[in-house]
Amino acid sequence: MANQNIAPRKDDLIERLRDAIRRRRYSYRTEQSFVHWARRFTLSCGKRDPAELGAEEISAFLTQLAQDRSVSPSMQNQALSALQLLYGVVLGKPLPWVQGFERARRGATAPVALTRAEVRALLAQLKGSKWLMASLLYGAGLRLRECLQLRVKDLEFGRRQIWVHEGRGKDRVTILPDALAAPLREHLSRVKSLHLRDIADGHGTVELPGPIARKYPGAAREWGWQYVFPARKLSRDPRSSGLRRHYMFESVLPRAIATAARRAGIVKPVGSQTLRHSFATHLLQAGCGAGIVDELLGQASTPRVYAPTPRKRGPGVASPLDLEQRRAEYRATA
């Protein structure tokens, strides 16, 4: 008779962890992160069976992340969440309250914001879809992932609004700059042609949010659900194995921005988040209320390092990209 107490192999344990994550309908990115932390924890403990380890080893692992690896507080919390799921659900050994480990500290580095002249110089070095995406980061205050995951239905040209879906039912509305309305329409006409070709070739589907995929599986081919910035090639979905068009690779735009910054002669450290910081800075300097900026950014509070106390607050907010265009038009006619 087979021994029922044999510990599962580590590969089996990872697969069971994947199953637990998918039953909870977590995103694929979360699945990758949790599997990464489970494997990293096992390696740090000399590849010992996780079933033989407990809160003491987990506490030591989390302390090592803070001391030796200098991870951020969010990454340390993510590692803890992954191990709690691994032990509590997969191994059936719920962890006691893990304590006694050193908490990671958030860095005190102030966010970098560009001047208006630097933003102009940076955008002038970009072309095509990369210019359009960078302009949205600055003109609408989007995060990189938010920009990449935009879908056609999220753009409201009539109201000049962009819907941003942050997950867990948290949505917000931000500005669709007037200066980007026409370029976006032209871009979408090219994307739609690509989508129609995909459909003609028997493809044309995209990944849908879990509830939508279950209730409206046919929506995966609808134009409104397509990504605004699709990838150049079709790719195999890691979960369904279906061939579909994902959004653009995350590394494309940051590399383009870094190259553009060098060509523009900007010596500050510039990344995709820098344009979002510049969005907040220039709105506050233009007199927009901090509360409105918070809402547009979708964050709890706006770092006061951006600008001094705003002078006014109004019901309508213009994108800093539109304000810059108006300044350029004024200078041209002066």
C-alpha cells in the first residue's frame, strides 16, 4: 500500500499553488509573482521541503529581503502574501501571525519631475505610438501599465475622458487631452484594420477580465474590448493556450523614453513614472487643487514636494499637454 504521508514534490507544490491562485481568479501577473516568491523562499532555505519549515524560517527570509536585498515594502508584503497562501491553502498549515522580522523601509528619494521645456524636448524625440503613449502618460497622468492596458471602450472622445480600471472594482476617470484626440483617432483606425485582419485569419481575440470572460465569452472579439496599443505579433496565452493579440511589451516604452531623454540632453533620471510626476507637478503649479490631482492620479495623496499650495480650484481641469499647446500657440501669434 502506498504511503499516504509522502510529501509532495516541489514541482507538484508549485502546480498546486498555481491552481489555488487561479481558483481565486488572481491575475496572471500575480500568479507569476507568487510562484517566484515560493521558489525563492525554497532556494533561500537550501531547497528544503517547505512542509518542514515554518514561521521562523519565513521571518528570517523576510528579514533577509529587507537587509540584504533592499526590497520595497510592497514587495516584502507580496512575498508574505505568497507564503501565506502557500502554507494556509496549499499545504493546509495556516501560519500564525508572522512577526519578529525587519520591515522594509520606503526610500526617501523625492520624485523627479521635468520642466515644461524638458517635456517638450523629450516628446520631440519620440514618434508614432511611442510618442502617443508618452503623451498620454504626461497629458493624462497614467501609469505605464494603465496606458498599455487601455481598451478602445475606455476612451470617451465626446467628453474628453479616459476610464482607468485599476482592478478590485476601483475605477477612475482622468483627462483625455484635446491635443491627442485627432492622433488617437488616426491611431485607432490603424489598430482596427489590424483587428479586422486578425479576425479574417481566424484570430482577433484578447484577454478579458474574469467576470466578463465567463459571462460574455464572445466579447473577446468585439472592437470595444481590443487594446489601444496592441503588440506587433500574436502570442500564446499562458493559461488558455489560445493564440491572441496581447498589449505591447512593457519594456518597449521605457526604453524609448530613456533613449529620447539622452538625445534631448536631459541629465535627470527619466522613466515612464517621471512623466506622471510631471503631470501632477504642472497641474499644481497651474493652480489645480491637490484633491483634484489626487483623483486624477488615483492615489491617496499627492506628495507636497511637487509644488506649493495651489492658488485656485475649478470644476474644469485642462491637461498640462493642452496648456502647453496653448502657450505655444500664443507664442506663435505674439
